[in-house]
Amino acid sequence: MARQPFDPNRIQARSTKPPRAGGGGPLTVSQVTALVREAIESTLPPTVHVAGEISNFKRHSSGHLYFTLKDSFSELSCVMWRSSAGTLKFEPTDGLAVIATGGIEVFERAGRYQLYTRKLEPRGVGTLELAFRQLCEKLSREGLFDERHKKPLPAYPSRIALVTSPTGAALTDILRTLERRYPCLEVIIDPVRVQGPGAAEEIADAIRRLNANDAALGGIDLLIVGRGGGSLEDLWAFNEEIVARAIFTGRIPTISAVGHEVDVTVADLVADVRAATPTAAAELAVPVREEVLADLSTRASRLLRAVQSRAELLATRLTAVRQRIAFRRPLDPVHRREQLVDELSGRLHRSLNGRIRSSRRRLDEIEPVIQRIAPHTHLRKQAIGLRDAEHRLAWALSVRLAETTRAFDRQTQRLDHVSPGGVLPRLTDRLERAAAGLSTAMHHRLSLHSQHVRSLEELLTAMGYRSVLSRGFSITRTRKGRRVVRSLEQLRDRQRVATEIADGEFESEVINLSQLELFDEPWESES
């Protein structure tokens, strides 16, 4: 319904004073403002679209937005209430060209007209694209994209957690690739919504929950977050800040596998590794089991060859040591030392005898003089001195002989310690202990690897779908294409289907797709 044209006569101005005599009285400020408001409301449409550039932008603590739209000639004050501001995907900033949608009203308290904005869109770029750019710039400034924060992926993970939709094709592709490449792996699935309202909160909550319960779940080596392809709106849950911060703060290495190769999300930039597709994420997560086993076999062969080479080298060195002259004729140094001792002892005895003979000659020479001077007194003194000299000489000889004996004993003990008779038994015993320990360690390591492989085979058998069939379950497939029947929408009446049970398969025909009608009829026993 169109508004009526503005008519000032319909305004009933409120008056606080009686009008002046001689015509109408003056208008109050409130009356003028009311006239302006009525004029604007009656002439402008309830919704206008205004294009301009944002300036003086301010986000109040209450959540309301206040800003000015301007062009080359004019400015327009704008207000956006918190309820409308909460729906914005991007952050308004000064200088941003936008299109504001809302209604023009008068703010009576300040006496100015304003655009009460209900919707705000950037000009020249989409809302989601602008929000994506702004969030990337913000997280990049905070360092969430830095390579120094990226955690390396484990080479041989034993348990992987998947955060994705339980009904999407991405989950099937990941599980099929993991089963083909590394069937000994344990997979934990945390189902979440991957698009729509609340999807980002579910994804972030699942990432935080898996990181917090890592130890309780037995240790998670790797986390894969992702979904299949789609439009920018479909993938937007992985562009939310809450998801990016959950991935960044997690301790578990994370692979982001969102969409196809051309799709890039904030989760891809924050994650430790970005995969082009969910299948590529599974290939990055695990190695090929056959290649790992081949590498282990090669390493075992190299280790065995290295041990054998080391043993042969040590045996060669031992043989060379045994052939040295010091070990073939160990007593030669002893004999040389004994000969040196004999020579020194002979020189000592000859020197002492010479000194004694010289002393006796001098005594014989001075004896007549002594007898002429004072034979008895000098004789007693000389006898006393001679006895003292004899005692000192005997003491010096005993001390020197004791020192020589001790030195000879030390040399003998040192020679006994380094002789082949003492060294060879110790070296032989150490070599035998090393060989025995190496053989035991090799057998123990091989036993552990064999036991680990057997446990993985048992786990693989227990996790296979045939173990489920043995408990009374079955799998029904269409006869054409061998597709698993997951919904009644895949079937039609008179269609042939194949059912697999624990000990084989049988073929049947769809009689009635409505279970209610089947159960309403009384059961008839087979004749």
C-alpha cells in the first residue's frame, strides 16, 4: 500500500506555550523535528538501498554498529542494531565500499536523520569472499599460518581419527584408501555435520574433544578433518574462525582434506598438512604396508651383514694382535730389565769395594802418623768413626737395595698385567659375551616383530566385515552392479537381490517394499 503525500496540516504540533497573539505561535524544536520526521516517513519508501564508502566506523560495547556512508558530495549517518550486526560474515572497516539496505528515520533526540541499516553488503566482492580474506589476514597476523607451528606427520601411525560426515562420500574414500594401503590401522570416526548452521561448532568441538581424550582413547597419532567438494557456501563451515583455532591449538598432527584441489579453506591453511582431496589425505597419512615390510626386511639384512662384517673385522684385529712380537716373546722385556739390574748391582758392588780399598789404603798410610802422635786416642776415635761409617754404609746399602727390589716388583706386576697371558683371556671373554648378547638381541627383536605382525593380522581379521556376518548379520546387494542396499529407495518390486551371510550367498526377490503391510497380514507357516 503506497503512502499518502505529505500534508503539513495533518501535523498536530505539541505546544508548551500559548501561541503569540496576532497569528500562529512559534514552533518548538520537538514540533519541528516531528514535522521533519513525518515528511520523511511520508515521502520516502520504507526500504532504501544506499551505496557509499564507510567512514568513522565504531562497534559499541553493546554490539551495535555506528558509521557514516559518504560519497564525493554528502554524508549519511547509519546505525545497525546488534541483531542485524550478528549476521554479518565480514568485518566492516573504514574505506570499504558497501551497499546498505534499511529505512530512513529521524533520531529526535539529536535532531538528525539516520539510515537504520538491516543489511550490509560489500560492493565489487562477495560477502563470503570478503569474510574469507579478512579472516585470513587476521589469522596470518597472529601467526596461525606460520610453518614453524606445523607439526610433522607420524611415519607409521597406529590409530587415526576422522572428523567428517558419516554419510558423505569422503568418509568412504578415506576408509577404502586406508584399508588398501595400511590395513593394520585402527580408525576412530567422530561424525559431525559439515555444512549448514552449527556445523562449524560441531567440527571445532569434535577436534577439541579428540585432543582432550587422546590418552583415554589409547593415543591418537593423526587427525583428518574434511569433507567432499561443494560450493563456497557448502564449504563455509571450514572457513570459520572457531574451526581454525581448534586445529591450531590441538596437539595431534592434523591433515585438512576439504573439497577438491582448487578449493582452499582457512582450515587448509592452519592445518599441519593440506591434502587436495580426502583420498589424497589418506595417502599422505599412511604408508603402503608392503613397502614397509620390504623396507624392514632390507634393514634386517643390512644389520645382519653389518654385524657379520664387524665380527670379522674384530677377529682379524685379534689375530694381528696375537702375531705381534710382544705377545709371541713376552719375556724379552723382563730379561732386558733383569740384565740392567744385574749390571747396576755389579757397578754398585765394584764402586763400594773401590771405596773400601781406597779407605783402607789411606788408613794404612796414616796409621804410622797416628801411632806417633797419639796412637791409642786416635785409634779409638778412628775406630768409632769407622764403625759409624760402616753403619751408615750398611743402612744406605739396605735402603738402596729395598728401593731396587720394590721397583723390580712393580715392573714385574705391570708386565704381568699387560702380558698376553692376562690380556688375552679378558679380551676373549668380552668378545664371547658381546657375540652372545648380539645373538640374543637379534632373536629377541625378530621375535617382537613376528609377534607384532601376528597381532596386527588378528586385529585385521577381527575388524573385517566377515566377523560381523558370523554373528548373524547379513549384507544385501543389488543383483546388477553389486551395490549395497542402504535404503528402500534403491529397490523396486520384483527386483532380484543377493544376500550374503557367514557361510555363503543366496538370491531373493523383492515382493513388497512396505513392511507395515507385511506385518499386518497374519503369518502363514510354510507347507
